[in-house]
Amino acid sequence: MIRTDKVKVFIVDDSAVVRQVLQAVLLRDPGIEVIGVAPDPLFALQRMQQGLWPDVLVLDVEMPRMDGITFLKKLMVEHPLPVVICSTLTEKGAQITLDALAAGAVSVVTKPRVGLKDFLVEQTTELTQTIKAAARANTGSLRASTRPVVSVTKAAAPPAFSPGAHVLTDTTEKIISMGMSTGGTVALERVLTTLPRTLPGIAVVQHMPEKFTAAFAERLNTVCALEVREARDGDRLIPGLVLIAPGGRHMQVRRSGAQYHVEVRDGPLVNRHRPSVDVLFRSVAQCAGRNALGIILTGMGDDGARGLKEMHDAGARTVAQDEATSVVYGMPKEAVKLGAADRSLALGDIGSAMVEYGRG
């Protein structure tokens, strides 16, 4: 349903400067109304319980009296609503912010320790688009779910091809490529924790800032039977391994003989993103074709839709997450509109489709 009224925003941050700058930046958009600000979660909760419930809550994570994650978990149980985390871009902040995403936050806006005002002003468009997308989020998909119990003992990786193996003109080695954005961190975790280590190698692009992807991969590696890590240039995609594109760099798949490797490169923004899902998917279409499975999950915008169509046209199997289980049905919707997806599946069915593909 298209909103015709303004998106009501409440800002919670212990920094008076952040509250002031955020409010000024957001009020430049005629489609956004800031209905309240608060220096800590307890004061914010008191204000909201008096009738100031927003469409979107912008929340810091490190605050006095009650931290943002505890507050977020309380909200998701008592009054689920879209939350955008506004976090300082540090290694420590990355870990805390990932906890917030796992607890049900929709998205992350990073803020620097210095040059805050200039940074937020420069990022006005991205910030307002993130908040508007959050306002359309499916709140039923925001609650943190109990992780399935899986074995996280890392078995030995399947044997690689012998370095002396002759080059083939064709290969039966399979790969899987996945792309997601808003709501994707939790969605990816829910899928990967259901998968066995025997699955083909998986290349993933999740829209995330620098410093966050390494922490995200480490987090997934602790709860998955699969090995999960941030991709390095030249890494080979092998069964049982998931490679996450580093924040701030594009990732492509290249074929060398019968094997698939990833290239991690700098480059211009594509669809306003780096890494870009389209960059990954297009490379897979070119080098793997029918030997690949492409999956597009929840996310704002259309990054990945055209790349998935190229995969589809090259003979790859393609899947889009359905609307009912997407936090933001943007990227999957655009892929479906283009005819890029063979199937639209609920998030809970995507893991089974991946296992089926691996066995085929």
C-alpha cells in the first residue's frame, strides 16, 4: 500500500548534536515528519507510550540507562515497529550493530566520530530513502527468531581439484550466488543455519558498510555448519564455503578451468552500492550460466534484478523471496517484474531449494 501521509520518525540518541543534525536533515524531506527526540530509550519509551508511536524509530545502540539492543528486544516483543540503527563506524560498533540487526532492526545508517554534520548532510538522500523504505517494512518479519539447533563442528572441506588436472571446456561444478539488502542479515542467517556443509560454494553480496562484513561473516560462522568468511581476492568457491563480499568493494566470480574463484575489486558505485548484487550476478551469468543458482532476498531498491535476469537468460536457476516473508519487497519485486525469477519462495523454503539444487 502506498503511503500518502508523512513518515513519522522518532530519534533516540544520547548525543544532542546527533539529534539536532538528524532532525534538521530529515525535515528537509517533505515526506518525513520528526515527531520526537530523546536522549535515551527510557525517556523515549515514556514519550511513545503517551501516544507518540512513530512509523520509524532511529536508534543509537550505546546509550546510558538502557542500551539500544535491550530496548530493541523489548520493542519487538511489546510493540514491533521498524527500527533504523544509527551507529558509529567502528569494529566494536560493528559487533553491537549486528546484534541489533539480529534482534529485529531493519537497517543501519553509519555515522563517523568526526565530521558528523557534513557526513549526514552529504548522505541525506540515502538516509531519507532508508527511512522511507523502513516505514514500508513488513513488521511481521522483524521479530528475532530462535535459531535452529545445528552442528557447528567444522568438518574437513571436500577435496579440491588437483593442481595438475587438465583444463576442461565445460564443468559440472556448481555454485550459488545470493544478494540481499534491507532485512537481509537476518534472512541470510535463517537460510544458512538450515544448510548442510555439502552444499556447493556460495557467493553472497549483502549491502553493508566497511568493517561490518567481517564481523557479520564471523557471526554466521559460529552458528552455521557451513564455513562462512569475508571474501579475499582469489578465493576459490568450494563446497561447504560461503564467501561474503567485503563492504566497500565489489565481488565477481571468475572461472579458471573447471574451478570458480572470486575477484574482490574497487570500483564505482553500481545502483548506488559497492558491493553491488548486479555486479556479482552478471559475472556469474557470464562464467557459470546453467551451473549456477541465483537467489535474491529482501531489500530496498532494484540492485540485482537485472543481474538475476542475465543469469536466468544464461540458463541458471533463479529464485526470489516472496512478498509475505520479505522485510522490504523491493529487490525481489523488481526481479519478478523483469521475469528474472523461475520461482518466488517463502524464506523458510529457500534453504530446501538450495539443498535440492545441490543434489541435482
